[in-house]
Amino acid sequence: GHRYARSLAEFLDRRYPDPNDVVIWTSSLRRAVQTAVPLGRTPWAWRALDEIDGGICDSMSHAQIQEHLPEEYAARKRNKFTYRYPRGESYQDIILRLDPVIIELERTRNPVLVIAHNAVLRALYAYFQSVPRERCPYLAIPLHTVIELTPHAYGCHETRMPLEPRLASSEAR
């Protein structure tokens, strides 16, 4: 995570040397905020960009859910889009929660770097790439990759830029 954050900072400095040329949004969760620290720019934290709420399954792996809550595991497997974790959220819920973020993204004229979590990034990607909502839980969002979506008349052009995690000078020794 720290290495990727340094790579992201280098990428951003090359691409947008003037800090005023890009807006940075993060979720309010610690790992997203920490990813933004090496960027040396002021991010805006949005709770709407937080990861899907796993409810009673939060912090459990899928294997643990399968073992301890097999009925929940099976229900999620049947329909990942509408499945809501007990006392948590579904992908449908995330899409509703992202409405104000999407409105603001569409109004913003500067490029926006979004540092968030897989479920949220899938939902945003599905919206801007016109992927049917029901398919968003299955989209591949690769780690350590900047996905640039550039609006045009009939959608968005996509460019994927994998970033190599960089060692800090103290780690290289």
C-alpha cells in the first residue's frame, strides 16, 4: 500500500505538476486517506466513497462467511447485486449512496482522482462506462492501476495505467 502510494504520487507529479489541476477524493476510511498522504495535496474525504458495509460479516473473509454463515454465503452467491449483508449494504445500496458523488463528478471541470475501495470503484466504473448495474459486482478493478475515464459525446474513453510499487530509499538498502 505504501509503495503504491509513492508510485501514485510520482505519477500524479508527472501528469499534473500543478496541484490545482487535479482534485483528489478519497473515502473516509484510513487506508484510502493514507494512500493520499504521499501525494502532497489536500484530498476531500467522502463517506459516500467508503467500502461496502459488511454488517455482521465485516472483517470476515469469504471462506469464514462460508464456514460460519453458509446461508448468507449462498444468498450472496445467488445474486451479488441485490444481496445485502445482515445489518450492512448491497451493491444496490452503494449505487444509491453514490448519487451525490456522481452529480459532483459530472459538474467538476478538473480531473478527479478517486481513491476508494473495490465495490465503490466498480459502481462508479459501471456508471461511467454504461455497464448494466447488475454486472457491476463482477467487474475487475485491478490493484495498483490508474483507470482514466475521459468523457466524450457518447460515453468515456478508458486508459489503464498500471503503476509499479516503488521502494522507499530506506527499503532499497
